[in-house]
Amino acid sequence: MDNSIFTGCMPALMTPCKPDRTPDFDALVRKGQELIAAGMSAVVYCGSMGDWPLLSDGQRMEGVARLVAAGIPTVVGTGAINTASAVAHAAHAAKVGAQGLMVIPRVLSRGTSVNAQSAHFKAILSAAPDLPAVIYNSPYYGFATRADLFFALRKDHPNLIGFKEFGGAADLRYAAEYITSADDSVTLMVGVDTNVYHGFVNCGATGAITGIGNALPREVLQLMDLCKKAAAGDAKARVQAKELEEALGVLSSFDEGADLVLYYKYLMVLNGDAEYTLHFNETDALTDSQRQYVENQYQLFKSWYANWSA
């Protein structure tokens, strides 16, 4: 099965809000188009960055359908609190013509059970057998997919073509050592912004799903390009990739915390995208000190980047 959709850089789209705190799908599509025009290969919707737990199934499906109808290559997140809902999202993705699936573990109910997760994954993969899919591995979902389960699933579901790793450096290393290196046709996606260099150079990743790339698409695409060159042995690119990743370090680290959507929406506002000002829950907001901190760090990075890239 063609896995090319998972070999580029994909922003995990956030869901902008109208003044009444309902989804602004017109703005969602505009941002998707803008990011594809900037060089992104596809978009992901609806992962945790898209606030999937705060949207209804109907809202999520409308967002997917609108993105696909606009001609935007779209990978669909299947996060849900029950398997039936996850299956519905996978089937809908296939029906409307999405290009891939991000298969998210079952949460809350029997989330630590390997048997329960296996059945959950199989149901999703079976609902869209012609869509290439990656398993989203993240400690925040309370379940770590290991090699034995991955290859057991892949044996019965050839549309499972890869792994999106959000567990950090050690988990990326595990995925490379025990999963993707066991089969050259299995792709590895870096899923955390702080580990792009490690993922590409040390773990053989072929793509990345980014949060900070929503606000800084040019810089993140440049980082990926440098990392690819470094992975091919380019000594100068290796130094430059490390410099750029280090400079992005604080902004990228927001990807690892509970307030990631709040931070990245605020960066969008600083960029002039006012439609990202509000959140679905009125009480979800950065503190004054958090806003001041991100403003300072953003300005520091932009000043550094202007000097470094001159």
C-alpha cells in the first residue's frame, strides 16, 4: 500500500473558533490551504491539537469533509472514548476521500488492556481497509503499542503502514530498533516537536507531524530538510539542524504539555490569525505570565532566526 502520505511534514491543525465558540470551518480550510501552499505535504485533523475531545462527532466529520472538499490532503484522527465512534470516523474518512488515518488507542475504558486495544485497532483498520494508517503511540493516552502487537495487527491489516511516535526520545529509539528497522516498508513519523533531529538522524524517520509548524511552517520545514540531509551524512547540515532545533527548543516544548493547544493558538494570534483567539471552553486560557513568557520566547526566536538565516 502506498505510504507516501506519511513521508512529509504535516501540521496537526487546530480548530479555530467563532465568537460563539463553535468551530470556524471556513478559517480551518483557509489555514489548511495556507500551510499546504507553504510546503506542508498534508494536514492532520482531528488529533489532540484539533481538540477532538471537545467536538461532537458531527463537528469533527464536517471539518474533515470541508478540508477534503477543498482539495487538502488530509489524515484523520480517530480518537474516541468508544470503538464505535472511532470506527465511524474511520469509515467517514474513507467515504469522503481522506488520504490516511491516525489510529489512536482506546481511552478510559480498559485502556491498559492489550486485548482491548488490539480489538479497537482492528475495528478501525477494518473500517477503512484502503486507507493507509499509522498507529499513534503516546504515553498521554495511557497505552504503549509494542512490536509484537504492531506486527500482529499488520499481518491481518496491510493498511497499517507505520507508526507515529509521541513518546519522546526513548520511545522513538524503541520504535526504530524493534519496529521500523524490522521491515523497510514500515514508516516512522516523528510526533513530538522536540525530537525531530533525533527522529530523522538517529531513528530513520521519514516524516513528521508538527504542532509548532502551524505557527512557523517555513522554519519547521527548513529543520526537516536539514535533518534529512544530516541523516544522509551531510556534516554541515547536521550542525545547522542542531542549531535550529535548539533555538526552537522552548517553543517546541509546548508540544509536550497539557496547554499545547493554548500556547500554539496564542502563537497564531501573535501571527495575526485572530480566529484562534478563543477556545471551546471559556475557562481554557493561558495565564498572564504564560502569555508574557511565550511572547518573550517567540520574539527571541524570531530575532535569532533573522540573524542566523541571513
